Amino acid sequence: MNGGIDQEVLRVNTVTDVTYQTRHIFINTSSTIWEDGVHYYILFDSGVVSINQSCGIESAPMKDKNFWEFWIAPMSSSSQRPIITTGSTKKTTTKQSTTVSVTTTSSSTSSTTTSTITNIIPNQICPQWLPFGTSLKLLTSTLQPNYTFCFTVNTTFADVTIAANTWAPCSTWKISGTADPFLELFTPETNINSPVAQNDDGNSVDHLNCFAAVLSYRLLRGNHRVVIRHQRCAYGNFELRLSSETTNSIK
């Protein structure tokens, strides 16, 4: 958030844009250009933090703009900067990709936070690009809880179907090792706000395909992104299918 005008300048997805280490948080800020001399602060939605041992317990939102704040010092300032770029900084119309490295040290009497911005060329939004006709067998776990991919519609529009099948009957699902997939569709692929469509159990058939999910959507020409999550941490095996239907009249 821009502290001067209380306006959102960036929304970060904690699944695709944040990397956690023991005492560091690396935040991919994509193509955001930080303005010299501006005060920023960070807010948290609910569920940003969850307890590893108990899925479903989520953190409360943090709306205090004094909780985590930082400043971009003017280039002419000789004082120490809270945020330091590793190379020379020029204001141009070219957008650069950056990450923010945050180190936090705390005790009963003091708390210090330092930040570093480093130029990178990330591909975290679309780690996988899949063609239509793809059929994959996937496995998720606590170490790799989500699966994200992108695809391209090359026609004026196309009727796209994304299916996450379990191929397990509900009577044996709990012991089958299969997942409970939850689909989210983002368009365009760079959209990090709310998904345009979601589905959980829309393709479920009790005796054949328990808790399977499906999205069928008419999409315009361009790039789109899908994130497959799991409700109640129900990770496991599932099959991903990506298909498209077009006619000569819409090519």
C-alpha cells in the first residue's frame, strides 16, 4: 500500500509469489516500480499464516498500517536506506522484476527489520505452460501443496475445460491416496486478485470419481492461469486434463 494516499499498489499471492526460509521472506513484486521518497506499508489477508500441524486454522487479517512499513529513500539522500537496490536506478518506462528480501530480528525489548530489493527475471506466475490435449498424473503433498500452470488460447475464443479427476469411488477415497482438488481460474495469467471462476467437486461421481473438480469456461484469446489447491489439506494423487473446443467460425 502507498502510505501517502492509502492506495493499493501491489497484491501478492502467498502461494506463487512468496518464498519462506528460516528467518527470511522473499517476495516477488513482479513489475512494480517503487517510487523514490515514498512510504509504503504491508497488510495481510486472513489465512496468510496457518499452523502446519492443524490444517484449517488460519491467521486473522492484519489491517494495522504501522505493523510492517518501509520507505524508499530519495536517490539524493546520503542517509542509510531501508531498501537498497543492487544496481543503478533510473526512472524509465521499462518495468523491471524485483524480489524483496526481508530479515526480521526481534526480542523482548527491540524489533528491527531490514529489506533488500534485487533485480531478477522470475517466472513464478507461470511455472508450467501446458498445451490443449494435456493429460497428466500428478501428486501433491505438504511440501508441494499446489499445482499451477498456464495455457494460451490462440483463437478469438474457445470453450476450455480443466478437469482434476481422482478416479476413486467415495467408499474407498480415504484409503486410496487420492486428493480433493480445488480449481481456480485466473485471466489474464498475470491477474493476482480474485479468480474469475472456482470449482470444488463439480465433477464428482460417488462410485467413480469422488471429489473431482471441473471448470468449463469460454475464454477469449490470450494467456490464462490455473491454480489447483486442496481443501482441508487433502493432498494426494489426481489426474489433470486440459482440453478445448473450437469451430471454424471462431478461429
